[in-house]
Amino acid sequence: METKRKYWSDVLLALDAIDIHLQGITTYEQYSTSITVKDAVERRLIIIGEAINKLMMLDPNDTIEDGQKIRAFRNRLVHSYDATDDMTVWAILVNHLAPLRKLAVERVG
């Protein structure tokens, strides 16, 4: 389905943008003190969450690892901005984006 491929492509583009925003950022301290980097990264995480949400709505039977968590975190970024913890975002960046990229690459083909 072409629509699914488009959303997976959006995920890849957002992941690429995050990589660009994080160039030269290698530590949590660097990340947490750069408001422009944090803003840019959080915006891209919102896009990823929305794309995953749309994919899950298109095909509820399609298993997306951590799809519910991704969607929930997107909602937290959008609706509970004042409760967003930089350390949580940093942990997501360090630990969870590589597996998501691998899945997106497989799905885009």
C-alpha cells in the first residue's frame, strides 16, 4: 500500500533530520543545554509519533514494535510539554532510534 510507504518514508526523513540536529552533540549535557536542538529533535519525534499513529490506524493488524509507546510519547510531547523530561528524550535518542530506523528501512523497501 502506497500510503503506508509514505508514512514510513516520513519516519525515515524525521530520523535523518534528528541525526543532522544532533551533529556534534555527543553527551546528555550538550543536548540538555541546547534549546534549539531540543526543540528541533522534539518536533521530529512528534512527526515520527504521528506517522506511527497513522500507520497503526491504517492497519491495526500490522505489528510495529513499541508502536503504542511511540504514539504515547508523541502525545506527551504535544499535550504535556511541561512534563517532558530531557533525560527521557535523550534515552530515546540513544537507545531506540536505531531499531526504528531498521524497521522503517525494511518497510520502505
